[in-house]
Amino acid sequence: MADFSRGTPRTSSDVPRVGIPERLARRMTMAEQHEYLRAKLSRRGVLRGGVAGAGTVAGAGLLTGSASAVEAGPQPPLLTAPASRKVDGSLVAPFGRHLAFGADPRTRMRISWQVPFAVKAPYVRIGLQPWDLSRKIEAEVRSLHTPALSDKLPAVDQYYLHAALDGLRPGVTYYYGVGHDGFDPADPRHFSALGTFRTAPEEAESFVFTAFGDQGVSYDALANDQLLLGQNPAFHLHAGDLCYADTTGHGQKTDAFDARVWDSFLAQTASVAASVPWMVTTGNHDMEAWYSPDGYGGQLARWSLPDNGPDPRKAPGVYSFTYANVGIVALDANDVSYEITANTGYTGGEQTRWLDRRLGQLRAQPGIDFIVVFFHHCAFSTTSAHASDGGVRDAWVPLFEKHQVDLVINGHNHVYERTDAIRGGRAAKRVPIGGSADAVRDGIVYATAGGAGARLYRFPVPDSYEGHVKDLDEVKTFHWAKDGSKNEDTAEWSRVRYTGFSFLAVEVRPGPSPKLKVTTLAESGERVDHFEVVRTPQK
């Protein structure tokens, strides 16, 4: 069941596995594996830095008023880096910039980046003009140490920097640059490295957002990035399986893992994420068992996401935000999966309880027309690989229907697949290419957008997409059951199938009859699907 990204430097056969016998690992949770292997490595003298909190810094401390995840309190432990060599700051160039909204996208932005060596006094400069970056904000450093996992993988020290920008003005474009002692982004020599971002508007207006999952490092991933940047998105949703540094994806200490892949991924992604907020959640390949009991210490080091989920210290990929008339909810499906169980139940049901509350709050909030939910594992898919996860169906689909969620976006299956409108597990309304659905009247449309750049999967039946329609009354498939078995399904809801690299572009139109115009574009720019989600005004 190994799942390898094209372009990943190593495969599980290249890298000797370390630590836990396979039969034992299958019976252990992620947290149990973490404690077992940490003790074993300590006895071997591999860990050099001990264990410290995720807030360990190599430079400046947290900003006053920061809303980053670290601010919420003690976090799962990271493996800390040993003292780094000292390098002249003028020789250290920042890379891998990526933006993310804070809890309120109108007034909060998080800027994150990476440096190859520890630097002194990192900061962000921002302003309303590129020649006037007068506001200077200190940055936090989150250092991450990965031990030498084998004789082929050396120890890796990585330095991630984060700045929390609060008190911004809605609907305004800001210019920014990142720097440190010896590297000033206001220096004319570095003007080419300046970036921009725009805060969310105060009032509803038309905008576009994009979405995909399962990216990795590859030429196809880069091509998708460049094409989606051309859609001028207000933000991007990444439905998990980000870079595939963990190529195996079982959430176990025996997984093949190369932390250096993150350097390539963030450098690749910066072409978009330096100007478009890159809102991520966690997939099975993002459970990196080397960091923290639940495997999310790496996520906490690399990303600064909204801290309004059930526990941002433990579940960084669970949060929500609103942009204009759309409420967005990010979930961690590792918590409910029946297929890949390393973290199943790790929140003790708190994520699902939070989801129920949050969806109810969004649906009652004035000015919110649409609710979009995104996460990794699929509720409804027919591929020959992962297909559908019964855990997601059991835990969350009833809540989506209860609160009339308008659109659900998944990854996990490396294809594009789109359903008819579904209610109660069955197709309630046929939604052909160019069709429309109303969540209240018809049911919910589920879109699997897992063609971001990782190796593609296959369907058990022919593709069917715009210009190549091959409609079927049913598809024989399966879903994962609670006991880990595959239960046979007959899917009457699989409407569009495309085996190719692609992404979603969603145009949001507010007004008396609001709508989401959803378009799926292939890596070539060819349109492979389009449909509308509408919300009929309530009398």
C-alpha cells in the first residue's frame, strides 16, 4: 500500500527502516511508537539535542499579541537541534516563503519561511508601498532536528521562521520582505525578493479560491502551481499529503522518511504561497512519527495556521476561517480513519464535537452563504487504491448533512472524481457536467482533488469527463470498514472521473442568489469539469 510521489529523492526500498518490528508496529498507536523508538534511539546515542517544547527558539521569542499556534501553550515535543555553526548573515538567503491567514483573514496574516542556518534577530518588514517597508516585526524561530535515521540519511537541522501580523486593514494589499541581521529586505539589492498579500475584504465580493491535495515534489506539481497562480486566487486549500518526506504514509516509525524533501517542497511551493495564503491540513503522509507523540511536531514547526480549532497544540490541521460570504473548515481525517489507523481516535472525539459546534455557528452566522469543508481521506470515491473511508462516513457525513454543508473537498486518491448530490449515502440528484446542486434541496457534492502532482491512481472503470463523457449507472467499488476490511459498494453517485493532474478553481459570487462556480482544470489548462453549487434564498 506504499504511495510514492514522483520526484521524491528516495523510496522505501532505498532507505533502511529503523526501530520497531513490523508485527509490533501494527498493534501500536502513533504515540506508543513514538515513546518506544525515542527510548531505543536514546540508548543508541543517536539523539543529540534531547527533547524540548515546540516553542524552542534559536533567535527571537514570540511576538506580543501573536496568534500563532505556539502561543496557545505547551506543544508536543520536537527534537531540538544542536548548536549550529555560525555563518555570516549576509550570506544566508531566506527561502520557502508561505503565507497563511490568522483566525480573522481581514486583519491577520502569518508569514513563514526557512533559512539553511541559524540567524540572528529574524524579522518581517511590511508596508503599503514596496519602497516604504517601515513597519518591522520580529519573527519566531522553530528549529527542528531529525536524527540520522540510517547510514544513508544524515541528521538534518532545519530552521523555520514565523511572524504574526495582526491589526491589518481589511481589503488592503501589503508589501513585505523577510530578513535577519546581515540581510535586510529593504536593501535595494534584495527588492526582487519582496512579496505581496491582500487581506480579506470587509464586505462580500466576488473572488476565486483554488484547492487540491497530494502534491509532493515533481514537475507536475510545479506545473499545477503555476497554472493555479494564473487563476488569481484569494487563497488556496491543500487537502493534505503535502510533500511526501514520509513516502510510506502508514504513520509508523518504520515509514521511510527523508526530512530534506521539505526543503525542496517549500522552495517549489513559494512560487505561489509567497503571495497566496496556503491553507493546509494533514494527510496520512503528514503523520511524521519522528516528531511528537502524534507525529505533528513537524507540522507545528513548519506552519502557522489559525489557532481556533479544538486544540491547536495537538491538532494543527483542524481550524476554520471565513472569507467574505464563505466559511471554510479544515479537518484531520487521520482521527476518524478506518483505513490507516495510527492516529484513529487521537483527539478522543473532541474534533468531531468541535465540528458539530463550528458548523452550527457558521450556519447561524449572518452573511455566510456557503460552507466548504476540506480534509484528506475520502467519504466518497471509487478508485482502485483507497476508495472511500467508512470512518469519515460514520463520523462526519451526518454532520455535513445536518448543517447543510455546500461542498466537501478531499485528496488521498490521486485523481479527480466528483459525485452527484448525495444525501443519506445515496445519489439524491444527478449533477452532470455543467449542472447545479443546492445542498438544502438536493444534497452535498463531494470532490476528490488528489491530482496535485503525486503518482496517479486508476479507476476500475473508464474515465468520464468534459469532452469524453462515459456515464455509468453504477461503479463497483468498496469502502473501508471499522475492522479494517474492504466492504463492497455499488456507487451510483460517481459522475465525473479524470485520471490526470488537476486542481479546483472555485469562483464565489455573492448576491441575492449566491453561487459557487466550480471548475476543474487539468495540468494542460484543459477544463475537465464544471458545475455550480447554489443556495436558494430562504423565505
